[in-house]
Amino acid sequence: MATFIYTKDYSEFKIPYFESSKEEIPKSLYASMLEAYIEQGCFAFQSSLSTKQDIYSQFMSLCSSFGSEAITDASRRLTSKLGTSTKYKLSSVDMEFPHVNPHSETSFSPAKPSLIAFTCLEISKEAASHAPTTLIDGNSLWDSLELNHRKELSSILISYRLAIDIPVKKRKSKIRDWYLDYSSISNSILDYENGKIMFDYYVPFVTEHPITRKLSIANHAFIDLKTEPQILSRKFFQLRNDILKEVTIPSQVLVKLDQQIKTFYWRNGLSLFIDNHRFMHGRLSYDMNQIRNIFIRQYKTLNFNHFS
Ligand SMILES: [Fe+2]
């Protein structure tokens, strides 16, 4: 498959935008944010609070209102000093790569979150104007494809070989066969020596949204594998005459992807909430010496209880 490369300047995403001058966000504003999230798949919230600790606390309050069952990402080591307890630990989005191609967070594993939330606690002027997050609406991308490409892609599976960091104590036996209680997994091995679980995982290239049932492209097909060390290999397969055949993704799909990219620029106190089953995100290249402290939280499911 041809490699995806960001090609041009992209237009800014017209995101549903909310702000509040109060420390405690009014209930009516929560309802409007939820509505925007369900209809448009994302929203932004600008905090008017001045200290990092206050912005952080307000962000966490928003997170616990919209998300349920927080997921810890073992591959993200850099955490915020503000998050002193495990419950409230924030993980930095900026690992050691200047740009990141479009992807849906952890879509290569059954741990894929439904909701991802980002908050910016500090950013330099330079990074604020040159290091936007990229956003791609996977519903729109799918709808933009020609019928012959949709026909081709709708029967493609992505096969990943993964090595996920887990906390295990070293034992005499270095590895052993394992079982993970999820669908579409095979060849699981627990590696005690390196503290990893390794397995194969299969997912459709195009997926159905669990709530809207709309088809969306929100996967890890376009990511450079150098930027995702948990993926050891990635292949694309199609079932033809009872045989799984390895295939490539048509290059026109990469062109359509590039056409769908929008940008989202960061400011201090700005938060972004994304439906990870619908949207892909990434980052344009920037000077990594610049200050850009953006943190991510991930949630397995949406929390509708708060609004009942
Ligand atoms: Fe990501």
C-alpha cells in the first residue's frame, strides 16, 4: 500500500464550540455539548479558568460526565505532574514523533475507546500557530468514496500482530500461550521476560458505528508503523473464493483522505472531545522543542447516566 503523506495546508475545522466563565459548568451547557457530540461527533470547550490545576479539574469533571470506564494506555509514559492519583492520571499526546498520520485511537486492539478527550495545559505561541491536530470525519470520508472503492473496501479485513506492554513479574518460563476474552483474536502469547502480551487481531476496514449504525473509516490503515510501536505488522486481506488473499488499499482512497483533512488549533485551556468510532485524528509536523503540553484521556463507553 502506498504510504499516506500530508500534502498541503488544510482548512480549519468548524467545530461545535462552547465556553463558560463559571468554574461549575451549567447543566444546560452539558446538554448542548452532548447533543453536539451525538450529532457532529466532536466538540471543543474553552475554559476561562487561569491556573493549570483549575483547568485540569474542570477538564476531569467534563471527562467523568461524558465518559465511563477510563482506559490506561501503557505505551504513553509521560504523564502530567498534576495527575497525582492513578484515577486522574493524564497522558501526553506528544511522543517522539513530529507528525502523526490520521488514526482512530487504539483501533488496532479490542481496547479501542469510544470517547477520547484532550486538554491543552500549556502551549507556546509558535506551537499554537504551527502544530494543529488533524481531524477527519470517517462518516464523510466513507460517503466521499466512489461506489467501486466502497465495494472493494467493505470486504477488506485489517490484520494486526501486536505487542502490548503489561505489568507482569518475570518468571522461570519466559513465554506461555494465553487466552484473551475478546472477539477476533488469535495466537495470544504472554511474554514474561519483556512484559508484553502478543496477539493477532482482525478488524473490518470499514466499521459500523455502535450508536448511529453509519459506516465509518476510523482505523489504523494510514499510520506510519514507526509511530505506533505496539503494532508489529499490519496486513490487508479479502476473502475471495474461500481463500483469504492479501490486498492493497487503492491509492485513490489516500487522495480522498487527504481531501477530508481539517485542522484544529490549540490554546491554553482548550479541550477537545472526539467520538473515536467516527473520527480519526493526527498531527501536522512541528518543531518539537516548542512547548506543547496536551494531554489525553480515553473512555471505553459513553456515560449517559449523568443526564438522566
Ligand atoms: Fe492518537
